[in-house]
Amino acid sequence: MSSLFPTYQRWEVSAKSGKGTMLIDTNGKEYLDFVGGIAVCNLGHCHPNVVDALTNQAQSLWHVSNLFQIEGQEQAATVLAEQSSGDYVFFCNSGTEANEAAIKLARKFTGKNHIISLANSFHGRTLGSMAATGQAKIHEGYGTMLSSFTYADLNDIESIKEQISQETAAIMIEVVQGEGGVRVMEAEFASQLQELCEQHELLLIVDEVQTGIGRTGKAFGYENLGLSPDIITVAKGLGNGFPVGAMIGKEHLKSAFQPGSHGSTFGGNPLAMAVVNAVLETIFDESFLKQVEEKGNSFQTYLKQSLGELPIVKDIRGLGLLVGIECHEPVADLITKAREQGLLVLPVGPNVIRLLPPLVVTDEELQQAAKILAQVVGSKTAAI
């Protein structure tokens, strides 16, 4: 009898330890982990740089609150600003909190309430970020959402133009809709979107919670599309498993977030900042990111070679090491079969398998995953 609220559909796996791309359960079974805490463990499990940083900080200082100067915040903020289109950083504890901060900043700076986001998007589960999320199933049961959000369609610029009004403050997007089925933004749409924001003086908010911190082979996913967002949100891979999030904004937005306008008790605490700085030092290395880009290209090639001709497979798509396999049939049983064969992958919606390997994955492990998936998906094809 569990005392936990049943808010999660849990697997029959209890993890005991992990190292790199491998996860080991309490029965001693090893898994190739292509879930990575849902795009969190970008450096894999127990990366030595991260472990050392956290251990050393834990022996020195855990928490003092943001009344104090925290050196680690300044260090991390400098790196995030240097690597992005932004200039200032606000630290919090999660992607949802980062998106809440982005929504508040956009409304406060512009004095306007309306924000356009996209259908099938996902931005979090608090009332503000949930309203920004363009999925009815996320809204169900919680009453009236914030009426200031409307939803356009990915890669359809006309659907955005139709919703712009004098009350529009910002457009909020993901360059890859991870929770929306691994749907990738097209370059032409991105260019038109940037132009539209400039024409109407709208803020562009890019949610990089899943695509940021190297996941796509760039420091941030929007770089693949030539965008220059006013506000960027990150979390997940930023802490490699330690709870932390950040909102990055351009210089002209600074005036809207002055003392008392926003805050977080635990945001940017010394433990989190020690981890973040270790993560950024490792991932934001040019050669590391280049390898991620190459691995992402290779992985899609392996998948297309192994699965592309199977009748059940509708599409294989993604960006960097965020990949989706869309099938003509539900994939729940395929997820289970892959797990039985030692490969952990995720469903997204009824028909898409989502793959989120750690960025430190080897080419051999990518080929191994493709082979297991080919066997699993192929067995279902044979059974039809």
C-alpha cells in the first residue's frame, strides 16, 4: 500500500544505481538508458565532474538565500549569457518555474497580457505554464485556464498572424515539441516568426527546457534555426539531475525585473550552482557539441537503416539527440518489449517512441539501441 498520490504511471522497475548511459535496477539488471530522466541526464548518470562539484560544495555550504551574494550564480549567469542571445539570468528550480518567470517578465515588460503559444506544446503544470501549454488533456479538470493564451499551429505562420492583436505581448515556442510528438520547427517558419516578432514588436520566448544545454548539438536548440529570442528558458539538462532552472533575457528587459518583482527561495543556491557550472564547463565545449551533432546525425541514419522500411514505421525525425519514431500503431507494448531487452525509451502520445540518450553515448551504444528497436518493432510488424 503506497502513501504516494498516484500521479504517475510507474514502470515495474526500481533503479538502484547508474553510471554513464547505464542504469541498474534493484535486481541487478542493466539497462541502456535512452530516457535519461526525460532529457535531464545529458552527461549520463554520476558524471565524475558533476559528482565532484556537488560533493565539494556539500562539504562547504548548502543554502543562504538570495539575500546574499552567491559567486556560483555570477559564474553560471556569465556563461549562459555569453552562449545565448540573452544578457541577464534568473535562477529557479525547474522548467515550469523558468516558464512562469518568462510569462511574468513578458507581461510586466510589455504591459500586455496576450501570449500566443503553439498547439501540442508543453510548458509545465502550474496554472500559468499549464495555460501556455497547447494540449487540452493537460487542462482537463482544472477549471478555466488563463484566458490570455491562444494557440497557433507549428510551421503555419498564417495561424500566428491571425491571432496577433494590440494586446499581444509575446510568442512562446519550442524548436522541437518533445511532449508534442518530437515535431521539429521548420527553418522557413522560424525565419518568418522572427520577422513577425520584429515587425509587431513582440517578445519571442523560446522554451529550451528539453532542447537546451547541448541536446541538439548546439548550446541551445534555437541556434539551429537562426533565431534570436528575447527570453530563453532552460532546466532539465542544466543540472544533470539536480533540480535547477533558469530564465535568460535580453538587456532591455532588465528594468521589468527589479527587487521585489520576482523571487525564489531555493533558486540558484550554492549546491545547484556548483552542479550547473560543472555541467556548463563540460557541455559548452565546442568539440563536445560537435560530437553531439555528429552522434545525432549518425543515430537517425542507424534508425532509418534499421527501421525505415518496416511497414509499421510512419516517420523517424528529430534534432540532435532528441529523436522520435512515429508508428502507425500504438507503441506502448513496444516500449515494454524494449525494456525487457534492456533498452529504456519513452512513449509520447499513443504512437511515438521518444529517444533521449545521454550526450556522452557512444556510437556503439547508438547502434545497439537501433538494433534492439529494429527487433522489437520488426516483431510487431511480423505479427500483424
